[in-house]
Amino acid sequence: MEIPNNIKILGKSITIKKTHPVDIDDSGDWDSTWLVIRLESLDDPKFPESKVAEAFLHEIIEALNDFCNLNLPHQTISTLSEGLFQVIRSNNLKFEDYD
């Protein structure tokens, strides 16, 4: 998966930073103050591409949870991100416009 440097979530510009593994506690985190999603760098063999891609989806859900005041518990966010990621990957879903 090619992860972009920026995305928009609910009209807000979110910066995506790839960081060294020592800079974050897990494979990703959401910084609501600076509107940044940080992901562990892709070249770390400890975390395969699929782990980083799922972490990216997880942090997007974290941002939605924050912006919309959903107050979802972390376990719910983790279940949603892992479940959605599996469905998207296993079914090769692209969500692109059809011509």
C-alpha cells in the first residue's frame, strides 16, 4: 500500500509522518493537537507492510473518533480497524469510481 503524505478527514488536512520505531509506542499513533498520524517506518522488518497499512486505517478511525466525539473505546477501534482491513484486503476492494 502506498501511504500518502497527507489526507483529508472531514475537511481537515492530516499530515502522515513515517517515524523511527523508537519515536512511537506502537505501529502508529494519532496526534489530535497537530493533526498528525505517525506510522512506524515501512522499512522495519519487525512490522510487515500489512501491519503498517492496518495501523494507518486504525489511526484514521482514531481521528474520526476524535473529530466526531464518538467516545469509542480503544478495543472497539481496534476491532473495527482489524475487521475492515481484513475485509478490504481479502476481497481486493479498491473503492474507486467506475467509469
